[in-house]
Amino acid sequence: MDTNAKITIDCSRTSEHTVNPYLFGHFVEDIRDHMEAMLAFPLTDMDFESEAVTKTEIAGSWYAYTNGRNTKYALEAPAPKHSGRAQRIRLLSDDEAYAGIAQKAALKGPADYAVKLVARASVELKVIIVALVDRRSDELLGQVRIELESHNWREYEARLSIACECIDAEIRVYVPADHPRWIDHVSTGMLWLDHVSLLPVDSIAMVKREVIDMTRDLNAGMMRLAGNYISAYHWEHGIGPVLERPVMYNEAWGGWTSKYFGTDEFIRFCRELQVEPLICVNDGSGTPEEAAQWIEYCNGSVDSPMGAQRAANGNPEPYNVRYWEIGNEVWGQWQVGTCSADQFAQRTVSFAEAMKAADPSIMLLACGHFEQEWNKTVLDLAGEHFDYLTLHLYHGYGPFGMNRNTPADDRYKAIASYPEFTRHHIKQTAEHIHADAKHSHVKLAITEYNTMYYPNTIRKGLPNEHTLGAAVANAANLNEMIRCSDMVHIGSFSDLVNGWLGGCIRVGDYYADQYCGKEPGWSGMPLTVYGTPTYEVMKLYANRDVRHTLPVAVECGRFAVPSLKETPILLDALPDLDIVAGTNDDRSSISVFIVNRSLNEVKAALDLQAFEAAEETVLYEITGDSYDDINSVFEPERIICKERVVPAEEWKLGYPLRPTSVYVLVMKEKDKK
């Protein structure tokens, strides 16, 4: 049944503050398969860093490729200055065999790949073959013959082209069977590989071109490099020649920290996207001096020690990174260096002093919490030393006492109440900020937020963070952040690509379990790159020209969330429609962000005061048949943003808004183009 609603917007009263474009930022973390999905390399264990998983001594994802009965494999120390291991392969002449290693991978195509090897061999071995083969048909997709030029370690590069995509390919690196023969088996028939990689030549900063293009469309404003792993991350290990960077265990999430996406690659990624970088420093196992050196590396002149090192790495011009964050969820027991609020406040002072000494112009963020005792302590003891206090606001149905057995509609209503909780946390934190003049200058940065349907310990099966319902909740949450944009200047949606369940850009159909790591996909479509419904929301919101907010009054129906636990806010009469409105700098256009959170269609009439709109308006709509609808590798565009032109008169009479849907209405001033 239709429900009538009235929306009144007073266009004569624009906000004095401006809406910061950093509000629509995103978040990169080395978590689970985030880097694997984001980076363009189809191979893993490129430096033979993983332990052998079988009795044969072959690193991790690799396996033997040989028809020799006597081929031997072993893992050794890497080439000088390199990290990981070297893979040794020894073949006997009597076998008259080929011998090498292989790995399964998905290859996009048609595409050109840059091949890189680091190898050495006994002197009678003259050639290595790198071949790409379709495992299902054994069809050769492409190969290159590399002449071995030295008994010593050498780096070899080549170009390989394939004419078509192959989701089930095998990459083979081997000495062919037609190698020269030798009589004795002393000091003969040995090949060592220290590094093997393929990289599509269209990648940027080693990131997939498809991810670059989709992220560019997000118009993010700011990109955050942070997360739990950062509190055990030493930045100096992620600069310089990639092959010489150490392999580091990811203490937060298991597996290997990606040495292929360090500071220089992150900055290049941000510059390609034309977004502001935000870097979180290691305050867990790191020191203030280490953080200050990181700033000098990014911002120092070539005359400074770290600036000279940056220049030596090929980047003489300073990066001028302005925004730096101290601490990521330091209050959490899962965090390296977790401590009490007063200890963190003392740590913040020492870090802030060292970091500001390295570059006085930087803006500092300090770790905050939705638990207000933490915020009060950090503000009182260190508030004058930083510019932003951070909040991480994840919203799920666990706090409501709900589980999978709770009726689906009730669970949806709980998720759709996201903005009420965000408003509560912002209001409480702002009260502490304004309570004392010494820290009243501090603003808020919500540096992680997303829906989280299931408690972390039982996240299994389909990732519900990707539903239309999740997008509705995230849109309503963005509305609240815009409403509070006088205090909230920075937002970072968690995550950008795969990784945590909520990555808004999806590569393939993998999902990440809290404790078991990456789980395999089920479709056989690992190369499909697509956006979730929340991706559509983020793209829609960030690309609207809104600089100032406008007062909005809404008369509409209400719904209740049947919580089984006590909540900090009342949930018995939440408005069906969550709406925020804004205008551009010259007040020539109005954008109205409308989220119909209800399970019913709402017919909404618009009363636009002090603004004469053109006869036609543009309406953007994100909707579907159910709040459980998702995009997937099978239907990557099931939920997308659609645009249509609607006569302004229809809004005066009442326009039907579909259940659980997101709308943005853009109206130009009459006679303005």
C-alpha cells in the first residue's frame, strides 16, 4: 500500500560550512585477499616465499613440471639482497627430460604481459621456456624463449602476448627437453629461480586496470592506507627495488604482507586517481622516529636523508602527503600495541611532536572510539596535539540480539537503522570535543564504516554485506555523515577491493572468512570485476556537486526495530525516509538524497522553497526486487544506478519511491544550464 510523504526543503538557508569531498573516501588495507585481488599479478609466491605444501620441496602455489623420473627440487636462500627463497631444480641428462615448475592462474586477454625472471643455471643449460597453456585443452596460449647468459644471478625480462582470456591457465617455467646432453652428473643440470612474475602491461602502479577504472569512477576524494596490519608494518621495508624488499609475515591477518604495494606505489595509485592520500603510521611496534622518517620520505626535500632516498628510488619531487593518522583501533585486543586510553594519549603526544617536527604543515588524526571514556581521555590529555579524532562505525544486527534465525525483515530493519547509531556516536563525541577550548578545534574522521551482518566469528556463505539492503543502510549512513559535515570531514568506506567482506569492488567470487582466510569461489569466473550495490551508492553520492547543506523537513511513515537487547537509542518510530539535501557553490542546482528504508512504496511530494526549478529534473535510482538482491559474477549489473528525466510537476503531486531503494534528485535552477 502506498504511503504518502511530504519533503520540504528551504533553499534560502544554506549551511555556512562546506561539505568536504574527503567525506566520500575509501580504504586500502593489506587484509585477506585485498592486495591479491587489487594487484594485477596473476601469480602468487613469485619470490618462492611460502613453505612447501607437499613432500617435494617446491614453494607454495608452485608444483613440479617435469617428465623426468630423477628431477630433484629444493628451496634455498635467495639471490643476494633479494627476499623469499630460490627454487632449485636439478635434472639428469639420462632422463632426456624437460624440467621446471608450473602454477595455475587466470589470465585476462587479449593482453600483453611483461615477464620477469631472476635466474641462474649451470653452464650447460642455455635456455628457459616460459609458456602459458590452457589446462583444459592443453592449447598453447603463448610462450617466450629466454636465453640464459650467465652462471651468476641475472634478471631477465620479456614480453608475452595472449589472444584470448583463459580462466584455467597453467604458467610453465622450464628447461626444454632438447637441452644439450652431458655425460657426468657433477655440477650439471641445475637451474635456480629467484623470482617469476607476469604483469599485464596495462596495469598502473601494479594495480589491475579494471580496478583503476572502477575506482576512478568513485571520485573518492581521499584514499586511506591503514588497517590492523599497519601496527606491525615498517614502511622502510616497502620502498626501493621491489625484489630487494623483505618478505614480511602479516601479523594481523596471516599470510604475507604485500611487498609489491609500498609507499611509492600507493602514492602513484592516489595520483592516478587524483585523490588525497591518508597514511596511518605504525604506533604499535613502531616509534615516533620511524613515523617522522616516513613523513620525511614522503615530504622532505632531496637534501634531507629520507628525501634523498625517495629521489634515489626514482621520485625526486616531494609527495606532499598532508594527512597522517596515529593508531588504528588501538583500543582493540586484536591490535599490535593495544593499550589503555591514557597510555595512547601519551603515545599520541610523542608521535605528534616527532611528526610535526618532520613537517609542521601536516594534519594529524588520532585514534578515537565509539566508547566515550576513551575519547574523553585522549582529548583531555592530547587533544591540542591533533586535528581529527577518528571513529570506526560498523553496523550489524549482533547488537540487537539477532541472529540468522531472526525473521529477515527484522534483520533488514536493524541494518537500516544505521544512521541513528552514527548520529548517536557523532553527537556524543562532539560533546566531548566541545567541552574544552584546548581541543574544540578537533573535527571527526570516520576512517572505517560499513554494514556487518554477521558476528565476525560465524561469517560463512554468501557475503550479505553486498546486498541492496546493505547499500540502503550505507546510503542512509552517508546521509547522516553529510548532515554532520560541519564536524565530519573525512570518511573511508571499508574496503575498496575484496579483502574484508565489504569490499565494494569485487574481483571474482571469493569471500573472506574471519579465521579461515580466503575461501575459493564457486563460479569459475575469477576474472570478472564488478561493483556491489554499495559501490553504486558510493559512486552516485561522490559525483554530485554538493558543497553546502540545506534544511530538510520530512513527514512520512515510521517503522520499529524489534531489538532483543537494550540499545542506546529508541528504535520504536524511525522515519521511513532518510533525506539530506545540498546545493553547489553558486546555488544553481539542488541535490536531494532520498533513502526509502521502508518495506513499502512511499509516494513523496516535494515542496521546494526559495528555489525555482527547471521544468525537468534528473532522477538517479538504485533499486531492485528485494533487499537481498546482490550483484555477482553471474549478474554483475543486476543492481545498478539508473538515470531518468522526471517532470518537476510530478514531484509536486507526489512521486512513487520503491521499497528499500536509494534516490538522488538533481534540480537545476530555471533558465540555468
